[in-house]
Amino acid sequence: MAEKLKIISLGGLNEVGKNITVLEYKNDILVIDCGIGFPDGEMYGVDVVIPNVAYLAKNRERICGIVLTHGHEDHIGSLPYVLTDINAPIFATDLTAGLVSLKLEEHKLLDIADINIIEPGKSFKIGCFTIEPIHVNHSIAGAVALAITTPLGIVLHTGDFKIDTTPIGCEMADLTRFGELGKKGVLCMLSDSTNAERKGFSPSERTVGHTFDSLFDRCKSRIIVTTFASNIYRIQQIIDVSARYGRKVAITGRSMENMIRVAAELGYLEIPKNILIELNQIKNFPKEQITIITTGSQGESMSALYRMAFSNHKQIEIIPGDRVIISASAVPGNEKTVSHIVNELFRKGAEVMYRGSMEDLHVSGHACQEELKVMLALVKPKYFIPVHGEQRHLIIHSELAKSVGIPHQNIVISDIGKVIEVGKKSININGVVPSGKVLVDGTGIGDVGSVVLRDRKHLAQDGMLVVVLSLSSEDGGIISGPDIITRGFVYVKEASDLIEEMRTLVTETIYACNANDITDWATLKTSIKTALSSYLYKTTRRSPMILPVIMEV
């Protein structure tokens, strides 16, 4: 039987983030990207979500390398966690490699990492795979698509992309090369589906520059701009417009400082001489000559903009008249935190510009429908797999593929863990591998599971109640207690009658157990929990977590 190429997504399907794709042929495994996801509202206390890579760990000896399409967290963020199990060589463009090095250095893993720099247009070989990076436009520099020549044919992974005809700081995406590959013949294409719902074309990054120009023109106040730290092209435009209007630029926020330093060192940022100043120097210039670039576009509680808004920043205080520009859209789930920070900035007397108050403050780095169709028409893949999106995005993208002539039987909408087998004349789903979410909480990786999350949800919704009592080792009688301690359930000083009723109920429950010769602690604790739970629900319509603590004297 002819060998098949296996394509497995361990993340990035039916979810936003956590992108990781596996290509497998015979004994060779190639991994594309290794990103994190972000916790939803049900994941109390969880910091980040990483993919389950048990399948890769089991087959670590067969992994030839990890190739990264670009430096966004949802494509590189899991590397510090995954490399402890799978120490495979990493291949990335220079900026992506720089960001990965920073990340691994923080986790004290840089010494064990094997990071290799790749360049658009220059092919390299890993195992049985020959990989050609292709320059694409995205909201971060150094983004590439990957044309992967396998023993069965070419597999094209677009990575995250858009078609920007007037990009900032780089050339337009190499559409010519995509067309050449299409003429040569592409066996299968995996393509970014993030903006599959949006009609038309994604606006050019340059349109944001025009908006900046209008906001800086004749402004007599300090201008504070927040955007994604990774959006080097946006930062370049902020620096350029500041220089044009005679403003000095100060940077605040660790991720912003790191990104600008790495990008400048690699030549992705052109910073005019003497325009950058330290934060402690801003008081030496008139406010109309100051621009501050900061983190905090998502309302993160530890970000520089948040600390400014709530008067916790050591060097910058928001003053009436400050013009604050939020040049980013809220990531789904962050709308409330962004709204919170906007309200506080208004309360401080700032003039806040954000999406909703005016257009063209942000443009997406992902292709809209017409761009997706252009890519499909150029590449003309035999088989098509939409990736990087939720279910609706994948289905809509598949419909776009049908509209440009790809037969429906040649399109596969997959899910994480499913194994897609591709042959020269067939494509189908055949089997599954271990997959899912691994939750990271502090230094704990994977130790927060469904039971812990259920308990955290219970505590968040109804609070907890601890019952402490001492029993005699001779006759089981109560020596001290029961004492009732509550957290998040009721305020003890204002619920003395309820507390006293609970103490009486616990006492009666212990006497009843003694009368029935029940002495084992497990049964005693269960009896206390059952009695209190029933009473409290009838009385308060609430079900706190109840923890009996029994001591023997």
C-alpha cells in the first residue's frame, strides 16, 4: 500500500490561538508553529493554555524540526513548555528567532535550544521535507508562508497573512511565487481562516498612518499611543509621525521595550537620531513635544497604560488633556478590560481615541474573503484544509474554496487530534491522536485539571464554609466547637443567627451519628456536609463548598 502523508493539527482548529500543525511521512515528523492559547472565563486562575503534545513526546526521536511562521504568541508562546519534552531544532526568520531567544532566556532554556535562521526564498531540508519560506504581509515583521516539498508533492501552509499592496517597512507579499507554485502543482494547502467572515479586502497598514497624521496635526497635548508590541510596522508609523511633528518618543512597558530593541538591532525599525528619550526625561520637554508608546492595548492589569490610568505608574501620571490613542482591537474576551481602562482614562480627563470612537485606528493582519480567494486562485491546490479559526471560520473558508473551483470532496474541515491522510489521489480523516488543552498556572503545568477548575468555579460562585470541631477519643462527644469559618459566602458579623443555626445543626448531626454508633470520620464528615448543604440551600438558595475539619482529643 502506498505511503500517505499525515497532517495533524494539535491546536488552532475550532479555537483562537494555540496553533500547532504536524506533518508526518514515514519516520519523519515536521512541526509547524507552537503557540499558546488564552484562558476563557471558566478557567479561574489559569495563566495560559498550551497544546497537549503527548503524541510528539512519544515520537520525539522522529521529529526533524519545528518551523515557525512568525513571532506572535499564538504561534511561538508554547515553546518554553514544549521544549522540555521535545528538544528539536527550531527554524525561524531573524525577528521571530530573536523573540524566541528572549522567551527562552526568561525560562532559562536558551542554552539547550538549537535556533536556526531562515530567509524567504532560500530553501532548506529537514528529513524528507524541503521547505521554502515565502514572504507574506502580516501585523508582525518576518512572517512567512511555508512551501513544503514532500515525497508526495507540495504542501503549502500560508501562516497568518494578508495582501497589503502598500505595506510599511517591507515589500508586498510574494504573490508571484505563489502563482509559480500553483502552476507547478500544489498537492494540499492549509490556509489562515481568521477573517473568513469579513467581505472584501483587509485595509492596508498605511491607512492607520494617515489616521495618526490627522491626530498628531496641531495637537498641543501629550500623545500616548498603545498598540500590540509585536506590530513593528505600527510602531514605525508612530515614530515617523512623531518625528514629522517634532516630538520626542519615550517607551514604557517591558514587552514594548524588548520588541523595539530587537527590531532595531535587526534593522526592522528605522529610528531617527535623538528622537528616543528616557521616561525620566519627558518632564524636560513641553507636553506638545512628547509621544509615549506603551503596552496595554488589551487592558492588561499589569500593563503600563493600566498603571497610568489607575495612578500606579512610577513615572507617568495621566493629566487632563492627554490624548490617548488605542491603536488595536480588543481580542475576543478582553472587551470588558479594555472598556474598564477607557472609562478610567476619561475619568482622569484624557481625550481617548479608540475603535468605536473613530475608524482606521487599527487594521487586521489577516486576509479577508477576497484575499483568501486570490490565494486559492493563485495556488490552485488539489486538496484544501482551512486552519486557524473557529468552526464558522473554517466552514465559511471552505465555501470560498468551492467558489473558486475546488471540489467539495477535496476539502477537509478537521478538528484537533484528527489525523488527515493525504495521498496523490485521495484525502480523508483516518484516526486520532492524543490532543487537547494543558493548563499552565504559575509554575504548574498540567496540574490544574477539570476537578480543580470545577472547585474554583464553585468557590467563585458560592464561596466556602469550614466547620472545625474537636471530638473525644473515648466517647466521640464534642469537646470544642463546632466553629464556623466562611469565605465568600456570608459576612459572619451580619449573619450571627445563621451561623448559630449551623452550629446547632452540626451538633445535632454528631449526636445522631453517635446514637447510631457511627464513629468513622469519613461518614461523620459526609453527614455534616449533607445536613449543612440541605439546610443552607433551603435557607439561602446557595451551595457553598463545605469542608468539615475534625480533630480527635
